Amino acid sequence: MDDLLAARVADEFGLTLVTAVPVGFGADTTAALWRASTRDGHEYAVKLSGGGTPAGLVVTAGLARQGVPGVPAPLTTRDGRLSAVHDGRRLTVVPWVSDERASAGGMRPAHWRRYGALLAAAHAVPLTDDLAGLPREDHTHAAIAAAVRETDGRLRAVDDSADRWTREVAGHWRAAAADTARLLDEVDRLGAELRDRPAELVVCHGDPHLGNVLLGPDEQVWLIDWDDAVLAPRECDLMFVFGGGPVFAFDSRLDEAAFRAGYGPVEPDPVRLAYHLGVRALDDLWSWSAEVADAGRSEADRVRALRIVEGLLSPSGLVSLAQGALRDLGRWAG
């Protein structure tokens, strides 16, 4: 057990940890997670976060107070804060609710209904003062567009002097470069269109793929990792089912009917779905490609990232889904 971490948890949260086992999942390289326990048998998720914003803590605390099921509430520090600072990152403690990830393939119809009901409840929460300060979707995606263009220039410049993994990802990038540039152009156009027709903004998780869904007893469903919480049109979350379901469902069978039964009547705007799907495809493509080309990472991490890039660019991958959504709008020929 990390003695310094345990001391900080005791000092800030008043918990005496007897175990703290590192948990190795998640794509956020700025985060670290432990499954910790106390002498009374209670278990907690202790997390250090460097990415996202503290807004997710405000959201989960607010949703839990308002009775939204499936949202674990963060513990507060001795002086009432939702997090402490440790090693330059946010230290949080949340009850450990389950270690069964929906991405492992265990989603049944009842789980899909509860998943839909959970997102519906979050989207219906009134915007109280503590939630009104969340980041707001503005349909500009400027940081992602800049990162895509920077990655494009860097990977196009790769030559035979680069290491194997950098050469491989550069080859994949070059092969898809024309379509990637076109996808970015189309997303830019969609963003401009959507900025001219604002929609209702609701509390969105921002990243509710099944890797962030936990399954509990009695068909319980928990949604965790709210670090990317945002005020946005509901399509920001719904695209994970209606737009990118086959990718984000992993080995689970997507049950759209059961999801709709839990969420309630909804007809997502196809333009907004296409926009959010395209932005996510571009974000994943540049970030995972950059990880492959990062010689400072372990070979295992680079190989994993390369396989993800290959999946994104596959005929059933997220980039292809984004292109398909544009094709359905008549904005992508071929």
C-alpha cells in the first residue's frame, strides 16, 4: 500500500485504509485508481485525477442529492470539500460499488433499461446554481481540431529513421489522411450550423461508454467517471447508443429498444448525433495515434494504442461510423 497516499486519505477524509490495491483500467494516463478498504469492511475507489475538470464531482454530488439512481456520491473532506490535492492532482474518495464492467459483455435488457433511465434522470435534473457553472458545449471543438492538424503534420513527416511503432501508425495515418481531413471539414461545417440553432442544454456525462458503466446486484447499473461532465444537448450522451453503439458496446449486444424503454420517448437530432460522433472519432484518432508515436511510453502501451487506432479505422470502427452518419445526412459520398 502507498503509505503517503494512505496518510493523505486519513488526513483529508478521516479514513484509515488497511488496503489500497492499484486498479489498472481506463485510458486516462493522468489518473490513478486504487480499490481501498477500511477495518470496518467498507471499500472505496480512491482516485488521483489530472485530466478533466472538478465539475464532475459537483455533478455527482448534486445528482446523488437529487436522488438520481446509479450515481455514487463522492465523500467530502473533513472541511466539506469534494476533493483534496495530492501530488499535484485531485484526490477523491467514492464508495466502491462494483468491479463488474459492462464492457465485459454482461449487459442484459434490464441493464439497458436502467442505463437509459439513469441518463434520462441526469438529463432531467434542474440546473441548480452548483451545476450552472459546468463547462458548456459550444460546438467549436477548437482544441481537437488543432490537435488533429498538429498530429497530421507530425505523422506525415515521419521517415525511415523513426522507430517501428511510429512508422506503423504514420502509415495508418497517411492512408486515412484524406478522409480524416474531410471528416474534420465536415465537422467544422456541422459545428457552424449548430452554433446558429442552439438546443436545450442538459447535464451530460460526456463519456458514458460501457467502460464507464458498472453492473451491480439486482440488475443495478452505476455510471462512473464524470470528469468530462458538460452542459450540452442530450445527443452528446445519446450518440454512444444511437450513433456509436456498435463500437462503444464492445462485446455486449446493443439493445436499443430496452434503452428507449428506460430513457423514454426521444428522437435524437441526426445532425447533432453526427457532429458529436465526428468530434469523438477525431479526438480518439489523434490522441491514440499520438500515444503510439510517443517513444517515451512502454512498448505494451504503444502496441495497445496501435490496435485501437486500427480498430478506429476499420470498416466497423468509430471513424467509419462517423462517415456513415454524414452519409445518412447526404454529406459524405462514396
